Amino acid sequence: MKASYHTLGCKLNFSETATVASMLEQKGIHAIKEGEKPDLCVVNTCSVTSNADKKGRQLIRSLATKYPEAAIVVTGCYAQLKPQEVAALPNVEIVVGSNEKLLLSQYIDTWLQTRSPIVATSPALQYKTFMPSCERGERTRYFLKVQDGCDYFCTYCTIPYARGTSRSGDIETLTAMAEEAARKGGKEIVITGVNVGTFGKDHGEDFFSLIRALDRVEGIERFRISSIEPNLLTDDILDWIAGESRAFMPHFHLPLQSGSDKVLRLMNRRYTTSLFASRVEKIRSLIPEAFIGVDIIGGARGETPQEWEDSYSFVKALDVAKYHAFPYSEREGTKALLLGEAVEKGERYRRVALLNRLSEEKTREFIIRNVGSRRKVLWESRAGSDRMQGLTDNYIRVEAPLKPENLNEVTEVEITGLKDGEKEIACARLI
């Protein structure tokens, strides 16, 4: 049998999809090659916003049209939160929830024997087990899942109801998985989870101990932290990355969500704008060249015109490299729905558009600031017939003349400027 794989959402989902594909490969279900038709279409969904649900539905319907003979298998957060809605979509034969995701091969075995539709979910808040994964799929970088779920219960968010409360692997197991990735030729690992800074709280270990252990794994030249809450990015972690770490890259991703303290309180976030600014300033003082990416929501409930102005002024002043901006989305069952009148949808999108323009300016300024500098690049893929692309240590995507022997290798370059017609890709000279 052959399968196609489709992932929506976060890096954690990509990690889990790659693990599912590896498990099915071991059972003789191979990923399709170009031009082939799948027997199974595996869709790993997101549900962080209503638009994510919509993208999931659109993808499933398009696959049903493109491959009418294929059975569609759906998992992920949308499948967890609305299993019956997903099961009613065309050609969907198997729906499994978040905790059942890495048991998907077993459900496929059952379906192959019975050919009867399967819907298998359990209440997320009852999840106790943790299933680690470390795969790269078709990518160069490995994604190591170290933690799942979240205890924060932010008022706008459904993640605890889709993935459960925080639970994690243990350092011994996770370092062994990183060592195996190194044996397979991996050069870079991205540490993923829902709230990675809470790693180990369920069994007495902690995130700082984990990253120090991973840093000692021979053969892995680079580690990145996919995202970490600003209140959990401690001075000890930052001092260690800046000073003693061998392989952790100058790259940070921090969820802010709002630049207004009033809105942060309404969201039940666990920091203030002052604390957030202190994290950015600390990073800049220790690692001036670091890439800092930030998540932010436009038009959340409680974001009055004045709160929006305060938020925009705050984010404009931050010395960061990129904003990932999202319009606020009403999610069924969240406390945010009780926080007053909603911001009109058109205004939400106007605010996000302004944030996106600001992000483009910040990214351009960051790349220009790096022109003339020498950085190390892990070359990930071809870019056309005669070019290749990769990421610098400080997360600038660069392009240079193709040298096939450099793919999946780390080499040094000099950044020469922005690529013509591109906003986030730099040109580089091989050294």
C-alpha cells in the first residue's frame, strides 16, 4: 500500500507526522513518489483558530476529489475537538484523537481487516501518557518532541482540551533519540512541544537539565528551541546558551500575544510587557546577532482601540526579527467568549495587516544588519537547478550557487544582501 502525508499547523505536528510515516513504512505502507496515487491519505490537523479548522476541511475535501479511491485518515487537534464533524467529511474512514495519534498504525490495521469507519478519541484532560518522537521525514532537520500538552489554560486557547495537560519524556530517553538521529546523519535537531519550558514538571526533571544533556550529544551540530514562554526563558538558560553551550543556536521564538498589559491579564498570560521586554533586552545584550521571532494576536477580546495602540507601540519598539501575527479567533468553550464584545472581524484583519507590514520591516532590517557578516549555514535543499538554500545559525534563510556535496552539511558563508524580489531570503557567498 501507499500513503500520502499532509500536515497543518506547528512543528510538533510535523514531528508527529514524520513518526507516523516511519511507523507505517515499517508495516509496508510506503510514502508515495511523484506521480503515484495513494491508498491512504493521512492528514494531521491543527485547530488553533477557526481558520485552521477551515483549512483542514478544505484539505480533506480536495484530497477526496483528487484521490476518490483513497481512504482518508485524520488525526490532530481538529480531529480531537470535533471528531464527528471530521468523520462526516467525504472519504474519511479513520478519525483518531491527539493521544491516539502515534497508535495510528494499529487503527489502520483494524480498518484494513474490517473496512468499517473508525472514530477513536478520549478526553484530552485525562491524558497521562507521553509519546516521544524524533523524525525528519523529507526534511533535513530532525524534530524532537520532548513535551506535550499545557497547564496554562489561557482564556482564548483550546490546546489543553485538544492535547491535554503538560507531560513529558525523560532526559535519558530523549538524549538516546538524539544520539540515534546523529547516527542517521542528522546535523540539526529542533526541540518541540506545546509548552517546552514546563518539561519535566511531571517527573522531577527540568528543561535546563534537558538542554544541557542534549548539548553533549556528539554528532549533532545544532539545536534550536522551537518556542518557549517568556516567563520560562530564565537568565540561567540565556547565560548558558550565550556562554557555555556548544550547539544551541542564537535563535529564540517567544509568544507575546499582546503588547497591552490589560489584554495580557484578560488572556491569563503569565507575564507582563515589562518582563517580555526584559527577555528581549537580555538576549540582545548577550547575543546581539540572535534572531528573535514573536507570536502576536490582533483584535483579541478586550483589545479596545486604546489597547491596540498601546500594543502596537510596544511591539514596534521591540528589537526583534519577525512577528507571526494572527487574527483573534473565537473558540467554542473558551473563557474569552465571556470577556465582552468582540472586535469586528474586518478590524482584526486590519490590525494583523499592520503587524505583518511591521514584521516585514523588522526582518529586512535584521538581514541588512547581518550583511557582510560570516555565518554558518546548514544547506537544506536545492532552489531550482543551480541554487541551494539553507539557514544560518541565527535563522536567516540564505541562497547560494549549488554545490550538491554541501547539502545536509554546515559551511561558512558571507551574507551579501537581500535576494532581489524577496523579503526574507538573503544571498550568500560561499567561503
